Amino acid sequence: MNDDSASDSVTFRDRDRLVRTSTHGAALDCLAAGIEAARPDRLIPSAVSVRDGVLRIEGVAAESGAGGVDGAGDATGEYDLDDYDRVVLIGAGKASAEVAEALAGVLEDGDREIDEGVVVTEDPAERPSPPGVEVLPGDHPVPSDRGVESARRVLDAVERAGPDDLVLAAITGGGSALLAAPVDTVSPADLRGLTEALLACGASIDEINAVRKHCSAVKGGRLARAAAPATVLTLAISDVIGDPLDTIASGPTVPDPSTYADALAVLDRYDLDVPASVRDHLRAGAVGEREETPTAGDPAFDRARAFIVGSGRTALDAAAAAAVERGYEPLVLAAGIRGEAREAATTHAAIAEECASRGAPVEPPAALLSGGETTVTLGDAAGTGGPNAEFAASAGLALAEGPLGGESPRIVVASADTDGIDGPTDAAGGIADAATLDPGAARDALDRHDVYPLLEEAGALLHTGPTGTNVNDLRVVLVEADPTE
């Protein structure tokens, strides 16, 4: 982007250097279209409106029972704003301030203001400051003391909500770390130690969240319990594969299917050395000495409903439309690609080669698209780079050493994290073809998980700055037709 904050469109720094061919340019255009479509300033006005004093929300409701909604699919809710004394807006996540800004604009257009608002996000000075909303700091992926204080401010706001108030909850990816209010028996320092152990042990997101929810005063539906009997409407932008609402930001306003026993089992399964206060708290909960997180059917959700207004699928659909506009036949491989980035990239490259040589599963010119979230297991390596950069480097290597050899510059691979931050780096991802990287150097960098300097030297790193959204990764693989045919 042009600066450190979200702007009207997603742009790539040094685009002229990145665009070696028209195919590279088209790949970047598809990425940008996908990211832009998933931004709150696009999503919220299309999903939320106020007409004649009635707030209308259109989105995808939760799976059966989650968020107080039975059934899945397109969902619509209508709420007469005259029925509510106050509108309270709370939120957490990397895009929560942007969602709050968009919601404030929709309400203002309907002649209603936010009476009280508190959201927690990263770098609040770089985020929008909607009228009536405090934008407070938190940290990601490990919670901080200031983040704990900010989360308690959110909790205070919902506890003040009365039965005739409407609470709007802006929940986006990253909220698990940003909305960090531990239970009274666990200190912020112990919460940090627990989080670091969970992130390093190889546990799945569901396992990590089972523990985090049961050490939190707000996660796992507890924020909705604190807000009851106010009406609570959650608007979520999903960064989770499959879009389960109880996993997005650890589900602060929706039912929790996990238990204290589940949380303890995670500690035992991975033989985690966690602070004594954590294990003591979980053991007390498992024997009924602590209140369990609320499940589906709990009175906390009698007046609660949840809507997903954007997800990785949103970005994929927009990238596919951009590909069609540029003459490519799109094929979405999957919205939930996961596993090691290096291995996933090799698979994508093989499918692209099959398209180029055999015209299957789609005839070139084609655009192969995928979403989801890949990972990089570092082991003893201490290099620099994120999953999307590693994906691009691995795909470039696979194409260079693949069966098409010199023909594979017909294939361009671009991969980016939609929030503009690929792992612990300032890059969003990378772009490569068969000629981008020296194979020997690429293999060495991948083995050391040190692809950032490799791509940087090759002029193949993607930089956007913060994009104002977060719907996981987006990958675009363009395959050109054989010019000799």
C-alpha cells in the first residue's frame, strides 16, 4: 500500500519490478481484487443497512446451534432500533477498528449513533477512530499487559449493557490474542507463558482454543454471558478454515462446545509445562469448582445471534472474477488448504504443470486459486520468512525442476496473507515462476526456512502494508496457453 494504513485500494510496493510479464501483473491484480473484496469497508455496507429505523443484517449464519442460530446458509436479521435505549459496539481482532468504522457509517446514514464503543486491535494509532468508539491497543500473537487492560474495558462495556440495549460485536481474526482477559486466578504473565507454550507445541487451533477459552473471562461465549440480557449481534469476518464461529477469536459471543476436561487433555497430550496457576484452574473446573463455558441452549444466547459477513471464500470469489475479466478460466482448488507451505506449493505447481501439458483439470489460460492457511515448522532453523513467502519460493523451485523445464515460465505463482503480514515479517508473501530463483539457492533457503532474503534479492517479495482485513491466505497460480499452438 502507499503508506502504513489501509487505503482505498490494495497496491504492491515496487509493482513495476514485480511485473516481469503480463502474467505477473494479472496474478497481482487477482490478489488485490481478492483482498479488497474482503475488507470491511466493502463487506459491511453490503451486509448491513438501516432503513426506516430498522437495522438489517444479511450474512451467513452459524452452523446448527452456534450463536443462537439453528441451521446454516444465508441468514437475515431485522432489528427496530427504536426498541433499544443504547447501541453499544465492542470488538476485537486485526480488522475490528475497520469493521467499527464501517458500522458507524451505516448507523449514521440511518440517523442513529453509537452510544458507547470499545474495540481492541493492533497499532490503534494507524487504525480508523470511528465516532463514539475507543480504539484500544492489544498485541498478537502473545497477549500483553496493555491488551489485558483493553480487554477488561470491553468486558466493562458489555457488563454495563442493560436489557433494552443493543450490543454489536465486531469479531475478526487475531481476536484470540488481542482480547486477552484471563480469569482472576491466572495472571497476565502466566497467560503469556501458557500462550507461548501452546503456540510452540504443534497443537491444532481447536486444541489451543479449548485451553485459552477456559482460562479467559471473555472467550468461549463468556462475553455474551456478561452482556445478557442485552441483545447481542455478532458480525464476524472469518480467518478460520470452515468458518466455525466458536473458533474465530475463540468465540467470545457464541456457544462453546469444549470443556475444562478437553483443555486439561491438551496439556497432557503435548506434555506442556505451563504455570501452576493454569493447571490448578483447569483442574478445579474439571471437577465442577469453576463455572463451565456456556454451551448451545444456555440462556446467555436467548437474545444473541451471529453472522459471518466475510471469509476466505469472499476473497476467492473476487479473485476468480478478476481472473475471468483478464481472460483466464478460474478453478478454485480449495478454500481450506493447510499443512506445510513447502509441500502445498509443490502440489499446486504439479497441478499447474498438468494444466499446461494436458489441459486438465482446466484448459489454459487458467487461474488456479486456493485459500486456507499453511504453516512452516521451523525446527532448529532460525531463518526469516513466512508461509506465503515459503510457498512462493517452493513453487518456483518445483517449476524450475519440473517436467516442463524452460516452458514453465508460462506458470506464475503468487501467494499472500490477506492482512498484509506474512508471519513475523513485513512482507505479505511472494511471487515466482520457474526462472525467478536459482534452484540451488532456493533449496538451501527452504531447508533453512530463510526465504525472505532470497525473494528480496530476486525482487519477488510482495509488500502491501496492513490491508485492513484478515481472511487467511490467498494464492493465485496463472497458467498461460502454449504460444506455439
